[in-house]
Amino acid sequence: MPFAALKAELAERRARDLYRERLVIASPQGARVTVAGRTLVNFCSNDYLGLANHPALIAAAQQGAARWGVGSGASHLVAGHSAAHQAFEDAFAAFVGKPAALSFSTGYMANLAVVSALVGREDAVFGDKLNHASLNDACLLSRAAFKRYAHNDLAALERLLADTPARRRLIVVDGVFSMDGDVAPLSELVALAERFDAWLYVDDAHGFGVLGDGRGSAAGLVSPRLIYMATLGKAAGAAGAAVAGESELIEHLVNAARPYIYTTAAPPLLMEALQASLRLIADESERRATLQRHIAALRSGLTGTGYALMDSATAIQPIVVADNASALRLAAGLRERGLLVAAIRPPTVPTPRLRICLSAAHADDDVAALIAALRELEHA
């Protein structure tokens, strides 16, 4: 019976501490959220600059709704591509230093669109083993030969590129790895792409807005082979994604990327909010300075403890633990103390961990409270 099999699978997930449960958040995103009637300090959110509830974004969205309405009404190639979409795409391209850009409803959709539009059965795509699931799915669905290399192992990637006879080659990589928090060696990857006649596609979901004066992990890199994607529901504080590259590339995506062609355009009001977000990212560098201070404080505050911090200088600060039960026990202990931290377990990651996400919206006292709670729980 199909439902009996589903019930058995769910029971097994619970028994192995792999069951995932959704939280119901009863407040806007911010440094504090309301869950089940309690206010918790939020160390789960990817709202790294604290823009998700910013008055400027709210006002831009309200004004956008008043001007454009709510829905876009159609796909981009029919009647859904508004002047607001075009204005945001132009602004995003200029901000990240590329000739042109294209907006998408989600980063997942952008990854599916770009990879499947660039490579197919006769081609090869190369991916870091710690890439985000959406990149892996895109590579598999493209039907290209999918070759994975050990994390940040450039020598292994070079061997794969040299040994692969393919019509087209595409390297795909996270700019900042979402579960480890470390940064890809993008300048070296660009050099390999140029040497082996390949494209390099960077999913900078966790670097945009935070690194490179807000322009992301690829800031300062110049190559026509570089394709840059930023998701806009994290540091940008809104939703959606944008892909930037050469004008010919963007024209090709408009004509060949099925997830772009065959979906309704995002609401124009979102594009108005995103333009406001770009201005804040550019103008308010103090947000990044605050975030860096929190990162340094957390790492310093846990020095000398038994916690296994990973080698991350970004807002993502994972603590690897022994097993799933330990991750859940620590997360529960933190929640009892008013702190919300996610316990991430397989199959999302190979090793269970707490994934601490810091934000410019946090106060120094919030980070201090997290450090104190972790130190207390270490000996509980």
C-alpha cells in the first residue's frame, strides 16, 4: 500500500532523528521572532543585513503595489515584463559590474534555468561536492555529464576538465557554501574556466550583499566566462534572484531558459522593493561592519570550548556535533533559553551541526547571550 510505505518512512525518519518540522513564525522577520507565543532571538535567518523588515523596502513595496497592482499577469515573454522589472535588472547589472541581468522568481529557478539552457546531453558540467542542492538538481536535470570534485579541490577539477571531451563545459559553484560558510576560490576557478574554454556559474546566495562591499564574492573579477547569480531573499531582504553576465548570455537565457519562459513574472512591486534594497546595500556599509563585529565576537567567545567551529569568516557559523541527537539536544537547550538556532542533519549535510546565522540586526548583547548559553550547555 502506498500510504503504508509513506507512514513507515516517516516513522523511520523520526527514529533516526531525521524528521523535519516546520516552525510557524507569527511575526515579521528580524532579530527576534515569535514562535508558539514566545519571543526568541533568531539565529536561523539568512537576513544577514537586517533588511527583511526595513521601512524603506516596505514603503517601496507599498508604492509599487499602488502603481503596478499585485500580480504581473503573464510570463515575461507575453505581457508580464514591466518597466519595474527592467529597471531592477539594469540596476543589478550595473551594481555587480556586468553588461546585463535577468530576474527570476527564486534562486532555485535561476539555477535550473541557467544550467539547463547552457548544457545538455553532449556537454559536461562540473560541481563542487558541497554545492547547494538546487545546483545539483539543475546539473542532473540538464542531462549533461555531471562530474563532481572534492570540496575546493582545484587539482581534481583541473584533471576532470582536462580528461573530458565535451562540446561545452560549465563549472558551477557556490560563492559561499551554505552549510559550511567558507568561500570558493573564484579567481582560480575563473583561470581554469579560461584555460579549458568553460563557463563559470557562481551561485552567490550567501555572499551577495555581505562580501565585496555588498557586490558579492565575485566582486572585482572580470571575465566574459563568469556568470553571476544572487538570490534576493537573504541579505537583500526580499525575494527572487538575478543572473548577470554578458549581453549575449542574457539574450540566450531569455530565448532558451525554460523556467524563465514558462512561468509568470514576479510581481512588479517586488522589483520596486529590490531597487530600494540595492540602494541600502550600497549606501549603508555600517551594516556589514556590524555583521563582521558579531562574527568576530562569536568566534572569540567560543575559543577554548569543546565546540568544533568550522573555518568560516562569513555570517554562517556552523558548529559540528557528534550525532543527530546531539544537534537536536543543543538546539532544544538554546530554545529553552530564548535562542532559535537550527539543527541541520543528513541528508542536507554529511555531518550534523548547529547552523548559526548572524545578522546586522542582532545587538551585541544577543551574540553575548548565545555565547553564554552555548558555554553553559557544553557542561549540561
